[in-house]
Amino acid sequence: MITCKCGQAAVVQWKRRPFPDEASRLVERAPDTSAFIPVYACADHALTPAAAALTHQASCTGPGKTAACDCTPEQEPVPDFPGDPAKPKKRLPPGW
């Protein structure tokens, strides 16, 4: 069973950037600045689904029972395709 830092069962996973020493252990040849560390949280320490979808700073402690997240998460990436995503230019064939 995966647990939160407080020992309770985890109900949500979010991610944070690694500290420099963690990054150097993740990749042997060079620190990986795009890597992230998974963080598990119980119901008392859980983020909202919208906040859990973002990448948080290395120093983020996550929320507590009465406080919110203590960092400014990175913004969601912008899709790299042109045009309106609701109206694709090409449709996939049926059954694809």
C-alpha cells in the first residue's frame, strides 16, 4: 500500500521538481531538469485535481488540513498544434 508522509493511505498523486541532489541521482550522466518526483497524499494532505495535474516546485510541502500548497506551480504546457483543437483538420478513419 502506498502511503502519505503522515502514514495514512494515499488517495492522490502529484508531482514536484527534484532538488539538485535528487536530480543528480535520477540521471547518472547529468542532472535532468525535466524530471519530477512523485508525491503521494492522503485525504488530509491531498491537492485538488486541478492542482495535482500541475508540476510543483521542489520546495513545495503540499497542503495541510488548514493550508493550501505553499508554492507557485508551473503552468500547464500549451498544445503545440495549430488551429482549434475542437475542430481537427483531418479525421481518423472509422475504426482506427
